Amino acid sequence: MIEIINLSKFFSTENGEFTAINNINLTIEDGDIFGIIGMSGAGKSTLIRCINLLEKPSEGKILIDGVDITALEGKALLDLRRKIGMVFQKFNLLMQRTIRDNVAFPLEVAGVDKNQRMKRVDELLDIVGLNSKAGAYPVQLSGGQQQRVSIARALANNPALLLCDEPTSALDSLTTNSILKLLKDINQKLGVTIIIITHEISVVEKICNKVAIIDESRIIEKGFVKDVLKNPQHEMTKKLLERGELIG
């Protein structure tokens, strides 16, 4: 379980202190597919970067299975990051490496034996349906295939948590559906908890069981997707639902 308690992040600017996220409180259960949606600049990307400690929170705690990860340093922090997979909007693949080598990269960094590494890569490429592309390079793949490589790479170290930052925003609707189906299958078959940032309400409806709406650095509404979308309580949520998709 992930417990985010009174979490805030401040940045110093030339014009003074800027509040990116303000007093965030969320509970994400093991096995959830949890959506975080909001307008551009609302703070959702900062929140996800705090969860994997790419950004150090200014205040508050993040507990994973009861351990406050914001207090971790050195090897303990490195070990934590290996157990949190990250999927990016723009794939972030290494263009000079083959698909096989891209997926193997986190295992190389972790010092995994080559034979074990290649066995794991074959398993991952099978999961994402890209065994036949193992020797290809990213430039030879479609956007959807590149995102599948990114997902396989994020799963390399058997993470318990997968963070997805706008994973379908660069894809067409058909490809988006196939990626969402893959993520849902991974959640169900591997038991991986998923947190997904998206600006598309349709993504939340198709894949998430819970959702939080973030506006002006604060969580304004949260709960089960079916409840929030059927009976929104906050005016901003209602406006966003009327538009059919979130801009962000």
C-alpha cells in the first residue's frame, strides 16, 4: 500500500516561492490502477516525480508498505527506485541500442548476469508481444511498439509499482486501446500496482478503478472512478467532464 500524507513541493523562483503540489493526501491500495488527472500546470507530473523521488518533497511523507521512502538515502534509495518502474510519454528509448538491449539496460545497471538478463528480456518481450522485433532498432518501430518496449523495460526489475506519465498521449486511439489493454493485463496477471497520469477521461474510464482530480496543486476530488464520474462533487470536475477530456 502507498500512503501519501500531507505532501507538498515548493520551488524557489525569481518571483518567490512556487507551490507545485500542496498538502496531497492519497491512499493507493496494492493492485489498484489509480488515475491522476488535471489541467496543465495543476501539479500531477510533480506528484508522480515525488513518488519515485526524482523530486524530493518539501513536506510530508510517502509510505510504501509502512516505510517512509522520503527518508531513504544512498543504496536504500537506489534499491527503491529499481522496484518502481517508469513509463514515459515520449518513450525515452536508447536509439543506438536494439530493442533487446533497450529492455536489458536496467538489468545491466543492476549487475544481473548476462544469461539471466537475456532470459528475462525474452520473457518481457513475450509479455509485450515483441519477440520478433528483438533485433530491431527503435526507429524501425511504430509509436505503439516503442511504448511497448518502454513498458517492457520498466518491468525489467520486477517492480511492484509502475508509474505511467501520459503513456498514450502521443498515440492514436486504436494504439491507445492496445496499450491500455496491455497495462490492464500486466496489472491483473503480474499484480503490479499502476499509477497513471493522463489528460484523457476515456483512459480513466477504460483502465482505472480509482481516480484523483488535481487542480491548482491540490487534490479536489478522489474516489472510485464510477462514483466520481457519475456524481462529481467539485465544480472543476464538472467542467472537465463537460469538456469530454482534460487539457494537460
